[in-house]
Amino acid sequence: MFAVGSPRTNETLRYLGSRLVTTVLIVIGAMLLLFTLTAVVPGDPATTLLGPQATPELSRRFIMQMGLDQPLPIRLWRFFANVATGNLGVDVISGRSVAGLIGEVLPYTLILTFSALGFAALLGLRVLPTVNEYFTIKRAVDKIAASGATTVPEIRTAFDKQKDIEYSIVSITSKDLEITKVNDKVVIGFAYNKEIEVMSPVFLLIKYEGRSK
């Protein structure tokens, strides 16, 4: 659990804020691109949208209703003003309010979204302790490798002491360490699997491995 105001919490908030700003900019950029394309792409947008029923009179009336005869800056302003007031326009095919169409399917979308978020949160709560254990083991072997211990018994004893201090280390013991030397430098490696029950009888298998610096 992270304390409010801690560096890690602040970093998370900054990341979420940056992602939110990026998402908003992408949506605005997509809207600007769409409006620009309707202005520069050759052809009659009314004929394209209305299809075979696009008589000259109907196309002319459609262009006036949609404001397609207005300059691009005015169309952009009207669009964002309408969105801000909840006016999303009328569906070309059915003639029904777009807001009404969205309202009909919105409850199902929200149920699906929150169900997925709830499942992801539940899975995250079960995975997070295993990730914390991995980094705890990694810090322990880094500390031992930097302490100057050179023999296998010394290293295993040092790890057992760290394990007694760090109660989150439960997946491996000192006997599971792979101790080698690379260029006269002690390297402590480890590898293990964690099974996380998602929903019986479904389990998530995560393979962790690492080595000292």
C-alpha cells in the first residue's frame, strides 16, 4: 500500500494525468482530421451519406440542416458547442437522436466495462503480491552479491537471514538459488513459478526469474 504524497503515488498520478491528457488530445485530433477530410476530399458528402435516396432537393436540404455549406471554422465551433450541450445530432439513416441511440445501449456498455474493470482489479490484487515478492527477492540477492560474500554457504546463509526479515519471500529458499561466478564476480540467480487462482478451476501461471547485478 502506497502512502498519499509518497514519490511512487505522485509518479502514478502524473502518469494517469498524462495519459488522460493524451487521450483528450487524440480525440480532438481525430475530430479535426475528420472535419478537414470532409472539406478537402472531392465529392458531395450529402450524396455519400444519403446513398441512393440522395435527390438534388434532398441533398440540398441535408447540406443546410447539417451546416455543410458553412466554413470549416464555423462547423467546428458548432460541433463542439453542440457536444458541450449534449446535442449529438440526428442519425442519418434512422432519423433518430444520436443521444437517444447511445442511451439505449449505454447501460449494457457500462455493465460490460465495469465488469471488465472489476475482474482486472481482482486479478491485479492477486498478482500484485507476487510482483512485490519478486522485487523483494531481487533486492535481497543484489544486496548479498554486493556484500562481499563469496562462498556458497555464506550466500545461502545470508539469503536465509534476509528471508527471515522479509516475510513476503515465501516462494523460494536458499537451496533454490543458482550461484555462479562471471569474471570473478558472484552472480546469484533464481527462478520459480507462481500459480494464481483466477476462478476455479482456472489458474494463472506466472514464471519469475532474475539474477543479481
